[in-house]
Amino acid sequence: MSGIRRREFITALGGAAAVWPLSTRAQQGAMPVIGFVDGGSADGSARFVTAFRKGLSETGSVEGQNVTVEYHWLEGQFDRLPSLMADLVRRRVAVIATPANIFASLAAKAATATIPIVFGVGEDPVKLGLVASLARPGGNATGVNLFTQEVLAKRLGLLHDLVPKAVRVAMLVNPANVPVAEATLREIPEAARTIGLQIQVFNASTIREIETAFAALVRDRADALFVAGDAFFNSRRVQFATLASHYRVPASFGLREFVEVGGLMSYATDRAETFRQAGDYTGRILKGVKPADLPVLQMTKFEFVINLQTARALGLEVPNSIQLLADEVIE
């Protein structure tokens, strides 16, 4: 049987089954691709991915139907960013979305001046060089300003309200996350002085260093713990909640997911809303709107979450006045 006759025979045998995968692949190849890059891990980020997809779908872009989303989870390994961004640029993805990471946003901006970027950052995006101005971004990037640093002092104050007898507060930062660590070290000691708290700084960039830091802060008799925002820390939230419970340390976090797994409290920008807004902007850009014409959104929605069960286990009385302030109280 000749090569051509054999191919015809095999195709006939396969029927529609042989044809459909090819047409599906062709359809997927024609879809615009979004390169979604996050500093954390897929585990525990389902709520944010759902919010991003919701924002996309509000513009008529539905993942798997008329757009493909490639998810890249760094799990704190920021050294992967240059090669990852270079690959996304080489393949000419339609949009690079970095909804909640300063490193990924800066790496994307350094990698391309033409592919649209939708970012989410806590620092001022103008100072970071991501946009010319908030109202008129002017280049290939736009997104959401999370006001992460502005809420640090408020979060410390709420921790003090929950643990009024606290004087010595340990602060844990990830020195590998330079922008966030520097901002936290700048804001928190000043805020602490105004409410009469003493701050002692501890560093951790690995799982082992988190354990070492907890042992050290307990040895130094810290009354409470303030954990800086960080993608690596976010991926270790169960470890944090377990250690805080084991050592009986009241701890404050920058993400509600810590409280859901047993942390005492969190106060932060509503991250799910940030991802939804980023999805909405990504969808608009896919429809032809230029990033330069989409003003940077400033998040004004914050979440204060308390875990009452954890408070009781720590012997803390949570007054009704503080419970009423909370957006959510986990029993």
C-alpha cells in the first residue's frame, strides 16, 4: 500500500476522531494568548483566578472559548522572571497580566515596550516607571494601584486594638522581596512609635528561616507578630498559622487567606477585586482599547477579617466594637 493510500486508509478509519483534534488545535492556535504571571502558587489562588476570569468574561472574553490564558506561578522564585518574560515576548502573547506582583510587573515592563501589560502593584506605579501618570499611562502598561503600603499603619493599629497589652511586636519581612521589605521597614517603625510599640525585625526567605524566626521571636518574648506582605509568605500561610498557634503568638497578616486557615487577623486591599479589575482591563485591551487610554485604577476597598476561634485560643477578648469594624468574623 503506497504512503498516500495508507494515510487515506488511516484517516478513514479514524473518521471524525482524527479530524476534531486538528480543528480544535487550529482554533486554539487562533485564540489570543494571555500570559498570566503571579509570584505565589496555584494552591490557594483559586479565588483570585476566578475573579480574573470574571473580569475577563464581563468584556466578552471567555477562557477556552475565545481566549487562552497561560498561568505561570513563580512560587517566590523571582529569578525565573527574565527568561519567562523573554519567552512570552518572543511568542508575542496578546497581553501580559501581572495582577498582584511588583517584580513581575517590572520584569514585564523591562522586557517589552509594545506588548500590553496589565499590572497590580502596591507602590506608586509612576515612581516605579510603569506609567507616565495615573490618569494617562502613556505607554504599553496600565492596571491597578493596591495602596498596600498605605494600609500598613492601619493594620498595625488594629493588631494593637486586638492585643492592647502588647508592647514588643516582632515584624517579619522577606529581604528577597526588596520593594515590599523596604516599604514595610520604612512605614511600620514610625507607626509603632506613635502608638507606643517597640518593633524588632526578623528576616525569612525560606521555609526553614520562617521556623527559625518564630523560635527567635518567642525566645525574645515578643507580644505579637506583624507579617509583611509577600508572595512567598502567602504560599506558606498554613505554616504561619500552625507556628503562630503552636507558640501562642497573636499575628497580623496582609491577606484574608491566612485568617481562613487559622491566623488571627488580616487587613488589606480586597485582592479578589484587584484581580477582577485586572481581568476587566485585559479583556478591554483584547477588544482593541490601548493601555495608554486606560487610567490606572486606585483600589479603595479594604477587608478587615478576624478569626474569633483563634482569638479565644489565644485568650484574647475581642470587643463588640472591633467585631463590628470587621468585614468578616470567622467563628
